[in-house]
Amino acid sequence: MTEHEAELGVATRLVGGARPVGPGASLNPAVEFTSTYRADGLVDYARSGNPTWTAFEQVLGDLEGGQALAFGSGMGAIAATLDLVPTGGVVVAPRHAYSGTGALLRRRAEQGAVELRVVDIADADAAIEALDGAALLWTESPTNPMLEIADLPTLFAAAAGAGALSVCDNTFSTPLLQRPLALGADVVVHSVTKYLSGHADVLMGATVTADPGLQERLLTARTLDGAIPGPMETWLALRGMRTLHLRMERSCANAAQLAQRAADHPAVQRVRYPGSGAVIALEVAGGRAGAERLERAVRVWTCATSLGGVESLLERRRRHAMEPDSVPEELVRLSVGVEDVEDLWRDLAQALDEVAGRA
Ligand SMILES: *Cc1c(COP(=O)(O)O)cnc(C)c1O
């Protein structure tokens, strides 16, 4: 990146990053479908590198302030990052992290690969106490699906003081709302499947770090474990990222409106909304049955898992066995999309009316 480009705003960098240059160049990077390359170049085999990955990695790395690596899924990126922990090393992790992360950590702990210490990540004192002798601190903020907020700068500083690496899963915030490397994290991970690609049409993940030694180790993990994305998926993710700022702006504005309106509905006992981002959790009346009723009653919203796409989704999180008991049975997670907010509200309100028994 030239000095001139470094001064550009985020939207301009999202739109213009990693485009081929020179007379006659195509405007978009090519989708390079190949398994191998002619000998004596920088990369010899396509499990080690692909020019379409490089374009995607340049744009994401620039946004997060480090070097990015594309992975075949968010879980692939998470597994590679956990490989940074030496055998038997202590991992401090939030009770309410993404359910797949929690399950992977528990599996590794059962196998003796790591020692797991689960904490309430919103309680900085408890998390810091658990860091004694730790190899790695895992964070999410806001957490999935409880939307708790952690004091990230304090936790990252404490981890560094304790000699532990710190990792932040930045999927919910995206680098537009939060840049963990600037707050002191060593590694950022993403489920690119969500906001970054943004259209619920690919699975992909990424890591970002500003530490060349960690970058080398993550690259080795990706190459040897083989958790690589396809070039077509990577191209779609990069195309999706061109409009990340527009989608986030609209989704977040819609979410702020809906969180406020939902709070006044008699079928809503509690709204969890951290004040930014586009995920909301509602605890609805009638327990599990009430939440299931809401799932069935929506028409504009779709009842489906996942988040971060242009379309609005909701689901009762405890329908998944992996979700811990501390998540209420009646908690419904909403991923707010970019539709007309009045349509989203009318549909949600009529579904909540049914939950309240006044339809
Ligand atoms: C979806 C998700 C993941 C897992 O990513 P995949 O792309 O599904 O493998 C990890 N972390 C968070 C916060 C997620 O929402």
C-alpha cells in the first residue's frame, strides 16, 4: 500500500482494495482455479497459496491492521489459532463464546491437548485471575448469543503481562466497529461466512495478526491441516466485502430501531442489545414454548441459524444441544438484515402478539 492509499477512508479501501492495476487490467482479481503452478515461483502448490486468496487477504488485513490468512471456514481459522497453544497449555475462554468454539475447546480439553478455564468474560477481575499461568486468552465481545461486553484493552494487557497470547473472535463487530489488534490482541479470527461475505452463500474464515512469527505459524497450520477455502468462495467473499460498510450501516440502524421497539412489547421480558452491531437477543414470555411460537409465527424473518447476511434471521438458540444451560430457554437471537425496518417490525410485532396470546 502506498502512502497515498494509507490515507484513504475505510469505505474507499473496501471498494478499491486489491484491484489489478495497469492498462487493460481487469477491474476484479481473477478466480484462479488451479491446484499447482509452474516451478520456481513463490508458491509451488495451491494448498500453500492462491492469488484470489491474496486479494481477499489484502483487503481484510488492511482493515484489521495486520496480515490476514483465508481459511475454509471460521472453525478452520479457530482450530489453526488454537494450534498456537503448546500441548497441555491453559486456555482461558468465555462461558458464552460461539457454541462451536466452546465445543472444540471442550473436545481438546478431553483429549488432553489443552487445559480449559471457563470464565464470565464480562467480569474482568475473574478473567484476569484465571490468566495465571495461561498460554492463551480467547475473547468474544459482544459474546454469542448473550451479547455480554468484555473490557478488551484491560484483558489484552493482562494477558500480555501474564505471558499469554490473546485472541479475539471479531465476527460480530467486523473491523468497522472494533479493531482488536489496535486494542492489544495478538490474533483476530473471523467467520467470514457472516458479515464480511454478507450474503449467506459461502462458508469461509480468516485470521489476522500483526506479528510475523505468529503469521508464519498460522500459515504453516493452514498449509499442513489443509483448511483452505476454494478460489470461488474467496472471490465471492471479496465481492461481498466491497459493500460491507453499506450493509453494516443499514443492519445496525435497523437493529437499533428494533431493539428499542421490542423493549416496549408485552411479550418481551428482556432485550439484550449492546448498543451497536446488528445482533439482538430477546427473552420472550412463555419460556421455551413462547420462543418456539415466535419462530413459527414470522413471515418476513426466516427461522434459521447463522447471522450477518443481508436477510433477517432469528432462532431460539437452545434448539442447539451445544448451547450451554446458562443461555435461557426463551432466548431468541435476531440477526438483523438490510430490509425495510417497518416491514421487519410489523412482522416481528405480529409474531410477538401471538406469543403474548393477543393475536
Ligand atoms: C459462525 C461463527 C463461527 C464459526 O464460523 P464458520 O464459518 O461457521 O465455521 C465462529 N465464531 C462466531 C462468532 C460465529 O458467529
